[in-house]
Amino acid sequence: MAFVQAKCVNCGGILTVDSDLKTANCPHCGVTYVVEDSINYYNTVTKVEHLHADVVNIADEKSSEGLLKAADAYVKLGNFKLARDKYEQATTLAPQNWRGWCGLIVATTHNFEKRIQSRGTLMMLEDYARSAEAFATDGECNKLIKRFKEYEAAQKGLNKKEISELRDSVRETENKLQALGVSERDCRAFIEQAHVDKDVTEKKIYKLRQSHTRPVGRAVIGADIVISIFVKIFIKGLFGLKALLLLPAISLAGVLIHSHLSEHKLTSALRDIDSRLPQWSASVDSIRKNKISIEHEKEALLETLKAYE
């Protein structure tokens, strides 16, 4: 009794059969089969599959060599985009060929002359280098890997410096925005207080003018004059009446002069407020424009920082 591998001619299931038997039942589909036929069927299919795999491997290896040669040619021509495409195809077909991984490093870095800021790209290049070292034998790619590591160190050093400078610039823009915010609040507070002062001044001017034009105001002034005359008469006597009559007129003139001076002072203050309001409003507009400009500058700096991620 000898057990061998066979294949069901009906369902294709793999079988282990006794070669001494003439027939047997398939445990997969239940069909009765001839043992010798199932053994021959298994051997034939297996040989074909192995032959097909060998042909595919040979074809893949030849294709990858052709892709590598084309990619090397594109590198010499300076067309790194097409070179990278070919190297990627070559590593897909034959990942065990270290030349494809090294070629990806050369194509991505433009033969070590391209400035690379992205940390993700540098990490990807590190993966290429590890893959090349994994499949290379006898240090075939040592020279290129050494050059890549020197290139990578230089890129990381530049990136670190530039990132530090960019972060300093971002902090500077934030400080500017903070200072402009304080200035804007101060200007708005001045404007608000100016409107309050203007309202108070206008009310004072109105009351002052009303006190000169209302009958009650005029009566009060007249009463002050009469009382002043009688007081002076009793004090100085009748002989000084002519001289004393001038005192009410002088008093009235003084009141009027004081009133006009007060009004003039208030009017000047009002004009000063009116002249300053547009200036403060213009300052607020200017501050807002500067804030928008600096905010755009900050956004651009942050976008540049993202390129290093």
C-alpha cells in the first residue's frame, strides 16, 4: 500500500489515495473516480503550474533589467521623474534587486542635488536605503548608501535651522498681532470717550446759550442790576448816583464777556474733538489692515512649516 497525491478530475480537489486501488470516491464532491487517472491528472497540472511560474519569474527578471536600464538612461538625461517611474516599476517586479531601491534614492534626490524639506520624504528615502542594504551582497551599494546618509544629515541640519527660523518668525508675527490688538483697543477707547465728551460739551453749550436767550435769564440779570443800584445808593449816598449807575452796566458786560468766553472755550473743545475723531478712526482702519497683512504672513509661515512634516 502506497499513498500518493492525486487530483479529482471532477471538482479539482486535492486527494491522498492508495495507488493500489483502481477506483475511489472523492471526499469533496462524492464522485467515483479512477485512481490512476486522478494521479496522472495531479502530476500533469503540477508540472504545468511549475513551468508557468518559472516562465513568469524569468520574464519578470528580464523586464526589471530593462526597466533599470531605461531608468539609468533617464537619470543621465536629467529626467528624474521618468527615472523614478521606471525604478518604481522595477522594484515592483523584482523587489530583490537592490539597484532599483538605490535608483529610487538617486531619482528622488535628483542625484543628491535636490533640497528636501519634508520629513516624510526623508523617512521614505531611509526605507529605500534599508531595502537596498537588505538585498545587496558584498557591500555592492555601500558607496551610494554612505553618500545618501551624508546627504540626509545635511538636509536634516538645514531643516532644523530653517524650522527654528520659521518658528521665530511665527512668534514675531504673533507679538506684532498682540501689539496691534492693544493699539486697536486703545484707539477704540479714545473714540468712545471722545463721543461721550462731545455729547457733554454740546449739552453745556446748549444750556449756556439758553441762559442768555430765555426771559427768566434776562429777568435775573435785570434784577441783579437793580439790586446793585440800590445797594450802592445807600452805601455811597445820592451824590455818587451817576458814577454808581455805571456799575450795573459794567457788571452786565462782565457777565456777557464771561459767558461768551466760556462758549468759545467749549466750542474750541468741540472742534478739537471733531478734528480728532477722523484721525482715530483712520488709525483703527490702518491697524486692521496691518493685522490682516500680518495674519496672512503668519498663515504663509505656517504653511511653509507644514512642508517639513
